Amino acid sequence: MKIFKHLGSLRITFILLLVLAAVSILGTVIIQGQNTAFYFKNYGTVFAKGFLFINADNLYDGWFYQSILFLLGINLLICTINSFNLVLLKNKKKLALFFIHFSILLIFTGSIVSKVLKYSEHMTLLPGQTIELEKVKAKIIFNQFDIEYYPQMKQPKAYTSKITLLENNVNVQEYQIKVNHPFKYKGYAFYQSSFEVLADLDMSISHMGHEIWVGRWKQGQLLALPGSSDFKLEITHFIPDADIDKNGSITMRSYELGNAALLITMYKDEHPVATEWVFMDPKINNMIAQEIKVFDFKIKRLDVFYATIIQVIKDPGLIFVWTGFLMLFSGMVVFLFQKNNIRGV
């Protein structure tokens, strides 16, 4: 029992917090996410071996940092158990201190649960596509994307995804997911993360002065050219309104349709062999330098359509964290209130 009490002492809590702070500082000083050679080159053999041993290249997800958090959690748990006494229920000040201890433990537990069990994924959806929620036997259908621009600025002001919730293939609810206004359902949260502007165009393709293909081409579709089963084209990037600087770099000016540009990738036997920028304005195509020019592309008509990007999050640790913060706030209010009463007496 003495060992049990020592493990829950405030001295150990203080030491663990100091170690945690020191290691956290180390994580901000050491550059994260580099390869092994980087650390040997920049920090020397001895320090590099030490850093890699404690996973300092990815410190906050490494075993050393997580072990400190685990020990701190055990310490807080034992400290909370040691401090619990039925007598404290009659003493509001001690009860408030117990609430504060227990709330920190709950927040800590919630962070661990989130670390282990949190689900988060960004999904790019076209109208008619769905998000399957197999665990709750439901699905979300993406119906329509709407966007509003600032006047004269050509920059997005607001954008919305219209969805339908189905339970057992029966329509239950229609909802609009807006930025900072997620749709929540049975522990899942659906956030409007971003969107993507895609191209839908009429195009002709020529080779050595002869037209070899003409038709409608939609971004996301691989185009197989006539007479070749192993040679395909794909629109890998689309800029609705492009800007070209003096160095020839191509960047996006706005999301509205203007000086449109396509990056077309050519594949042979499913391996990329060449890329080429194609502009709506044919004069620009002759002005920019290309690595290789296999085909002549001519855009006859171009429309845009939108894909929405939805972030799906399910975080079972959130309930622990919010409960912990509520208990922490309540405990601090009671403690300060009792302290002021004692001074008044």
C-alpha cells in the first residue's frame, strides 16, 4: 500500500510534468518527419542515435512520449483514488479538489481514447455518390453543391453540400452541410471541408496534322485513343482561371471560369510518360514551353462541375474530454467560492 501511495504522490506528478514539458520542448526544437540520414547529418552520430531511439523524428506519436503520458495517467488515477474519502463529501472544498483531480483524469483518458479510436477521413464526392455507414446501417447521399462568390472578387464566400440521410434505404432527412455547420448523426460528424472544380468539355485531338479523336470528355475519365489499347489520356489537374507569371509558372487566379487550363497526363501501359498544359485560349498554348508535345489539343466548349470534399469524423473520446472540462470548471468554481467564504469568516 505504501508503494501505491508513493506512485500517486504529488512529487511524482510534478516530476512527470517537468519531464513532459522538457520532452515537448525537444519536439519543437528537433525537426520532425525527416529520414534517418537527415538526423545523422545534422545532429551527429551520438545525438542522432539517441533521438531515433526515443522516436524524436515523430516524437508525439512515439513510444517515449506516449509512455510519459501513460505514467502521468497512472499517477493521476492513483492520486484520485488516494484522495477519495467519504468524509470529503461533507467538505465542499475537498470535494472540489477531488473533482479537479478526476476531471484532469477524464480529459487525459479522452485524449488517449481519441488517439486510439478516432476515425477521420476526407471524402471527395460527385453528385449521386454516397458515404456508407455500415456500423449504423445508414448512408449519406451527396445531391448538390452550391457556391456563392464575393462580388467583384471572384473568391468563394460560402459553399454548401446538400445531402440526404437514408436508414435501411429509406429517406429520413435532408440537410445542408455548411462551413462551421456540420451534420451530426449517431456519433459521426460531417464537415464541409473544401471543394474541387472539375472540367467537362468538348475537345478534338490531332496527331501530326490529322484529327484522331473528337468528343465529350469529363474529368475523372480515362480516355483511350482509337487504335491504341495501351495509350490513354487523363485530365489530372484543372484550373478554371489560370495566371502565368514571367517565369512561366501556372497558378490559380480564381475559382470562376476564365482563363481555363488543363494538365493532361499521357499513360502508356498504365505508366505516365508525358504531361501537357492545354489552355482554352489556343494562342497561349503556342506561347508556353512544354516538355513534350505529342498531340494537338483543341478545346471547343468547356463547362465546370463541382465535387464536394467532406470530412467524416467519429471521436469516441470527445465525451470524456467535454465531461472532464465541465467537471474541471465546476470544481474550480466551487473551490474558489469556498475559499472566498473562508476568508470572509
